[in-house]
Amino acid sequence: MIKKDIGFILKRFNFRETSVIATIYLHNFGKIKGIFKGFYRQKKEFSTPLDVFSLNEFVFYPKQSEIWLVSQAELISGFSYLRNNLEKAAVAGFIFNLLDKTMQLWDKNKYIFNLTFHSIRLIENDHQKAFYLFLIKFLTLAGIKPELNHCIVCQKLIKGSLFFSTKRGGLLCRDCRKNYKDYKPLSQEASKTFSYIQNNSIAAASRIRLSLRCQNEISQIIQKFLTYHFDFSQKGPGFKLIA
């Protein structure tokens, strides 16, 4: 049965001489792989360049097979600011690569789609903030948000200095730290920022101001967390610290 939905182009490659196969993240269907037959014949049904990062409306035929036939595609937004700035493009590239590596085919999640949409828009004005907001909210929506109030092992309320364990996925109290070696100090600023973003909408979270040192600290923790729990080892965009 024919369907219509909006989605982002995560990646694409040419297929034979005239067609394209693309990985698309759809609002209602999740991640799919679609084939655009005759794309390079300049068919009027494809009024989009199918650029990576672009948001399009697609008409397609869901199947049991891995690759679905896409019969029509119309550009909604190309987000031109992602092509005119390497740092902004790097943030968008990290986000889209993360989606491609971690989301399973046809596993729809409208919350993550909406998070992606708002994050890509936020990149235009503050790409650094968009990067951290997306990663923290993504982990929360994926159901593995780090524990930042109680000890992840014994559930004791944490007081005083903070130490985060990537392996356990949260803070460790003084007693439980004796049994682990992978923990790192976590500043109060980073912990409070992390918790606020976890528990508030991206619109509210986008109004906070983060020091570059806090951003760097959060970035290191999240990327280690992604590497351990998702086997995702791509290094995120680097941001300079305050001297």
C-alpha cells in the first residue's frame, strides 16, 4: 500500500547509472532504505537533489524486503547553513551518523525524530549547544539516561564530590568506587546541566548557557558512554576550551 511521510536523508549512494539508494529517517516509519529508480533521468517526481541532511516528503511502498521503492520525493528544506559552515556540518554529520548506527530499520520513534528536527534547526544559531542537547536528550529517549542523583550501584543519595562511571552508567558513592576503576570526576556544573537537560524540553534547555569547559566535560562523558553502550566510536566535533 502506498504511503507518504516526511524524513531526513541520512546517507545515499548511486545505484547503477540512473538510480539512487538512500537511508532515510522518517517521522512515522523510522529508518528505512529506499531506492529512487531513474533519479538521474530528471523525473518530475523527484523535485529534490536528495542531499544528505535535507528534509523531504516521500511517497513510497512499504515492503517486507529491506529496500523500499520510493516513487516521489519533494524537498521541504535543504538547511543551507549546514553547507556553508564546516563546524555546523560536522555537528549535523555526527547526529545523522549516530542515528544511522543506532536506530534499527523500521523502529519508529517520533520523539527522536522531533528531537532531530529541533536540533538541526538549533544548529543554525548555536551548533555547540545543539550538539550537547541532542546527545543528552537522545540518551534519555533511548531509555539509558545516566543516573546523576543516586549511586548507580547501591542507590545511596550522592553528596559531596561527584564521580561518574561510564561502565555502570551513573554516579558512584565513596564506598562503591572501591570496586571500580573506570570512574572520572564530574563537576557540579556539568551534573546540574545534564540533569536539567534530561528533565526539560529541548526548547527550555536551549535557553541555558554553558561554559566551554562544561561543554567539553559533558562531551567527553557522553562520547565514552556512546562508545561503551552503543559501540559508537566516532569522535564528536571538537570545541576549544577557554584559555
